Amino acid sequence: GRTSTTRTQSIEKKFKKRCEEQAVNGHLTVLKGDVAKVVNRKALLADLIVLNLEHPPEDSLSARITSGMLDIIRRSGRSVLATPHTVAPLNRIMLAYVDSPTSREALFLSAYFAGRWGASLGVVSVCASPEKAHRIQAPVRSYLKKRQLVASFYQPDGYVSEGILKTATDFNADLLVIGGFNRPPMVEVVLDMTLDQLLRTTTIPILVCQ
């Protein structure tokens, strides 16, 4: 209808204006349908998905199962940049690291960003003991040393999501980089609430790596 057409034209106008302001070539396609399904289908042609954090996963099991954002992160097969309404230069990057394949991918990207942009890099691991966190971070230290990159390392205790966000805040991070899901979808839904807790409470963009 006319309202839908007017809204589409407004979105197109804003998109074009912002691309021109940043001297970026962009193409906008407006589609209808279930958001998660459409994004997952289009993600086959993309390297990165950028999502607005206006509607993060709610704090309940049923909401986690039906969350469109978590569905995209689980099923798209692409890294996802989830961002609140903030714009800042990426001068300080915090890597939340555990021993997992997607966390190692997060390490590779964080190291690339630090080397490419000259950004300061922090690494945080929340474990049952500082000794375990040090062991988990040992491969990170080795990897960064080989690439002549310097990082600050942190081993807070307590709840994982709270420890990560507090450390990122104390570090003045502009971006939090974290690995995505590593287990079957339903196991993640029931057992691992760290990522959706971060998505609900973050004030800075989160790059979820796959």
C-alpha cells in the first residue's frame, strides 16, 4: 500500500545519503517475509551480516528458541556484527576467548583488525580459576607474538557475561569480538546463555565469529 511504499522510499533515501556521506558504494534491496529466513537465505552471498540490536533475545527459554537474531547467528554460517545505536572509531578491541573453533576464528579476526588498523587489543577469558584462564590464553599469546602484536590479558572471575562486559568497559573497548555457537542448536539453547546475555546488555557492537 501507499504507507509501505512511502516507508520504503524513506529508507532508500536515508541509505543513499549515508553512503554518500561516507563515500561508500552501496546497494539497498527491500524484501518482505520472515526476517531470519530472508537474512539466512541472502547470507549465502555475503561475508558479514550486520544486525541492529534494537530487539535482542529476551531472557527466557522460549524466547531463546524463537529468537530471530539467535537463529541468524546459529544458521547463517556467517559472522554477525550486532550493533546498538552507537558510532565510534574502532581503536580498542576486546577479544572474549575460550578454547573453541569459533573463538579461534575470533582471534584471527581480532589480530587482523589490530594489525590493519593499529587498534589496541585486549583478551579476556572468564574461567573457574586464573590458572585455567592462563592456560586457555597461552595459544593466543603465542599467535600474537608471532605476528608481533601486543595485547593486554585479563582473567576475571564470576559470571561469564558480566566478567566479559565489565572487562570490556574497563578497557574502554569500541568492539567486542567473540566466537559463535559450537554445539548443536538445541544444546546451545538450553545450556549456553552467555551470548544472548551479552547481546541483551552490551553498549558496544559485538562481532560474533563463525
